[in-house]
Amino acid sequence: MQGSFKRVIWIVLDGVGAGELPDSANYGDLGSNTLGNLGREFRKKTGRPLQLPHLQNWGIGNITSIEGVPPSHSGARTSAFGKACELSAGKDTTSGHWEMAGLVLKKPFVTFPTGFSKEILDRWIQENDLPGVLGNCAASGTTIIEQFGAEHLKTGKPILYTSADSVWQVAAHEEFFGLERLYTICKSARKICDELQIGRVIARPFIGNPEQGKPFQRTYNRKDYAQPPFAETYLDVLVQAGIPTLGVGKISNIYAAQGIQSNIDTKGNADGIRVLIEQIKSVPSGLIFCNLIDFDMLYGHRRDVLGFGYALEEFDQAIPAIQSALGPDDLVIIASDHGNDPTYPGTDHTREYIPLLAYTTRTNQEGATPIDLGVRTSFGDVGATIVHALLGTIPKKPHLAGTSFLGMIDPAGTPS
């Protein structure tokens, strides 16, 4: 099978939402809009609007109202734009990525907002010969390190915490506790979390010692240990068809390596963008799947409007380099996995539409009219379109959600 494109570059702007979903009130997220609220508050804090000229040309201002980023109009070089609704329950990284790859999670992962039971903790402590744990509560990652970091250094007890998401997070000092030891105890926790139906175990290493004048600081040696997808995804479909799949960033961790043949770990957005461009220049075919994590990890959860805005501008500035590396048989799809509105109360994800941008040199013509993909009924439309683009058809598997929008981007492409 051969699709109308030889290569797809799929970029996830982690946590960049495009406005509240109709059911956002059920999640306490009424009024959330990561892009829209960010644009307003960024101007208030800096006295200038967000500067996203390349994303504007691609149509991001057509998806939701963003102060300083007007809609793209006829006559500009353009791409396709739209937004997608989440069918899965929750607003989690794992469920968002899984749904983009075709799997709808009807029952949300289990959460433990008041911490984990003594029975569970005793088992984990015994299995790993730990002196105990600190925390065991729902908390912000940076706050809990400040709260328990000094005691961790004195006692050797790892810091355990969770959030509104289905996560078992372990923070430990890279040098004092040891990075490999942290990974080992997180792998042990993954077995427990499989039984409990917890989405992810996250190793959260940090460095520093305030007593020595060095503030605690998390590092990019984080690792996610996700529950494997419960069924085959569109990524598995590609692998079974002989299409190479390459992850950049935390992609392999999110899918427990299922459907991702190789992966390049990165240390934040700047490194991820650099690696992505290198791979676009060197990998001739297949899927290049990149997650840019800083929007979510560094700025969304910390409600850092300026950091979030500057990170978007940094990505925007990389678009010309991405475009220059593309050929006529390349398709770029930009999406997200959930919202993380940096202006919203609290520190958790927000239940939002995700933005969709699709670009190919075939539609990037002077005088072209922007292509409106509309409101897609599932994140799965992303995966369906990617498979359609690379294979020329979409497998008829009832468990895989999604409707391809390839025909709207490339009418001459192979029909499904």
C-alpha cells in the first residue's frame, strides 16, 4: 500500500488547548482557553501581543480568538486549520495521545487525590528496601520538592505525590539518591500501578541543596512509565505495514514503546525542536512523531503566562526551518493532547479542544484560501489522517476511532 505522502511530521504542542469543551464544566474547567486566555494575559504582562507570524499564516488565529494573532485570510500562504473534540473521559496526557492514535478511553484512569493507601505504600517500600516515603499527597511538583527536599536529603526517603491526573510521581535527588535507583523504583511502581489502573508513573529527578546556596531544580532526566495501550493503535497499523515510526521526546514512554520503533529522548522544547529539524533533514520516509513538553511541564502547571508565551514564540520562530526542510511528499500535522491554561486557577490540565494545523507545500500557494477542517468529533481524526496519508487507506477496525481529513488537504490523494 502506498499513500499520497511519503512522510508525515506529527508535532504535539503538549498542553496547548484551544478553548473549553462542551463538557468542561464537569471537570471544573468552564472558561478555560489556553491560547485565547494566554494571548490576553501575555499582552497585559508585556505590553505587546504574542508574536506568532508563522503560526498565524498556518491558521492558528482562525481556530480561536488570540489577541494579536488575527485569522489568516485568502491571499496568504496557508495551511489547513481546525480543532478536535475529545471523546475520552478525562484530560490526561496518556488518554489524549492514545485517542489521537485511535483509542478512546471510555472510563478514566483511576486517580488518588488523597494519596495512596498504607497497604500499597508498604508493599512498594518493602519491594525496594526504602526507608519510607515523604509526601504521599496531591501536589505541584516544584512545591513538594521545596517542601520535602531537605528532609529527603537527610532521610533518603523518596518524595511520592500525585495530582488530579492518574499519576504516581516520584521525586528524588539525582546525585544523593541516584538516577538509576530512581528509575528502578519507578519500574517497580509501574507493576503496582498496572494492577491499580493508574495511567503513568513518572520519575522526577532534581538537583540542588539550599544549605549550600543551590536551590532545588528539576532536571530533564524525567522518565514516564505508561500503562501499555489496551489495544493496537494507528501506530501499530503503520508498523505492521512496514512504515518506519520515530519518536522525538517522550513519545515512546507515553505508548510504552508500542508502535514506536525508535525514539530520541530530548531535554525540553529547544532541544526537541533541534532534534526534530535534524530528523526531518535526514529521515527520508515514514512518521516522525514529536512531543514538545515545556508548554505543559514548565509553564502550564506552574501557571507561567510569560514562559508559555515565549515558548510559543520560540516554536513559531522554528517554523521557517521546518518548512525549508520539507518536500512535496511531506505532510506536517500540529496538534495537542489536552489544555493546560496558564491563566486558570489551580495547577492541573484543562478540558479543552485541541488545535489542528496541517501543512503541505501542495497547498502552500500564493493566493490560496485557508482550508477550514471544522470541528472534528474525535482526536482520533489525527491518527486516521496520518495512516491515510502514508498508506492510502484506513483499516476498518471497529475499535479505532477517527475520520480522515486528508481529502480536504489533498483532494488528489488516494481515496480511503
